Amino acid sequence: MALTTRRRALTTLAAGLAGGIALPAYAQASEDRHRPRPLWRAHAHNDYLHPRPLFDALGHRFGSVEADIYLVDGQLLVAHDPVELDPARTLESLYLKPLAARVKANGGSVYRGHRKPLQLLIDIKTEGSATYLELDRRLRRYRHLFTTYAKGRVQPGAVTAVISGDRAARVPMEAQTVRHAFYDGRLLDLLAPVPAPASFIPLISDNWTLNFTWQGVGTFPEAERQKLRGIILAAHSRGQKVRFWATPDLAGPARDAVWSELLAADADHLNTDDLAGLEAFLDAHRRA
């Protein structure tokens, strides 16, 4: 009898190790608590250029990833430049399907145990209106996955799609009463006489080099520091987040200095192509 019981115990243990049985709720909760938390401030610029698009960024716990898209013969292809277009590299194959599978496996979230949405920044490289309308058709197929605007309210999802790039996308987006995506604003949107609400523009992005002379070398001019903090404060007062692109991205003191100032000013996203570098920086600062 003891031998039979022992065999059953070993069989149960083997099945558990193979993933054949679910962990008890208390054990799963403990595992979630000890899993490294996502780095919500980390934004993977040109994410698709990494060896494993999406998965490399998720492996480094990034909270935001960026994909450039081109509308070509009815397909949404992901690439940096037109010469790199490949019919096999579609937005659906690289991002939408993998995200849907991951969210399903994780019980409704991109990062198990964390309900905050992953940001998917989609940068439109072809004419904005036509490209967005095709993109909208694709997003509707995955409506269960995305944060949605409907009937004047925002309904959070596992992924929030934010549309950047060609500005002509704004017109069809503003005309929609139901959207599965949101618009990436610019600093000029903060100065508009009647600013668009965060339910349409949840993110303000702009070029660092066009707004600041400082590139991380020497002392950050106080006037520029106050300008940065004023921008972020104004956006946050409207429920909007802030991201700057074209910040220094070569490993070294200059990049760390700019990232440190962005963190001190409470910027929402730090932009990088160096996944491991930003992960290490944010872990060291514990400010993600």
C-alpha cells in the first residue's frame, strides 16, 4: 500500500513538473509576487529590428513596444524602410497574434499578475487615413485584446494601441464613436485652444533634439530642466503621458544623465533600442 501511494505521489509530481496540473492558487500567487515586475516606463523603439520582435522586449519586461507599418496591397507590413518590406512580416504575425496568445495564456494580461496594459505604439509610414482604416479593420478582429473607446468611455484592455506617424490618421480616428486605438499627440497639442482629451490623446510624444539643446554632457541648463518639468506637469494634469524620441542612446554617462533627468521629471517612457541597457538602468533606479 505504501509503495502504491509513493508511486501515485511520484506520478503526480512528474505531471506537475511537466505542466500537466495547475499550481494551487496560493502557490501561483507566491510565484507572481517573486516574478520581476514589468518596467512600464521602458519603451522599445523600433522593436521589430530585434532578433525576436515583441518577445525580446517582453523578455526584458518592457511596458511599451513600437512597430512601424506600411500599407502594401492591403497588407500591413512591419519595417523601418521600404527596402526592408517582407510580405511575411505583418503586424498581425509579429504582434497581434502573439499578443493574443500570450494574453490568453496569462489569464487576460500581457504580464501575469499585472493588469496594467502594454502599450503598442504603431507608427504609420504610408498615407495615414487609408492605412489607419485598414489598421482599424485588423484591430477589430482582436477587439477583446485592446483598450477601447466607446460611448464616451475608455474600457481598459490588456493592450493599448496608440497610433503615431502620418498625421492624416487623425481625421478618421476623431470621426469614430468606437475605437480600438488612440492618438499619439505632439507638444503642440498641449498648446491647442481646446486640447483634445486623454480619451483621444493619452500620449504626448516629441523629438528631444528639437526641444532641448542638452545631450547629457555637462550640466542640464536650468531653463531647460524647468521646461521639461513644465511639459510633463501640463500633460499629467490632463491625464496624458509623455515620451521623447531621439534622446541619446549610446551606452555611457551622457545617456544615463538624460535618462536620470527624465526620471526626475516623472517622464512616463524612456525611449531606447538597447533593451538590456534600459532594463539595467531602471532596475538600478527602481523607478519603473
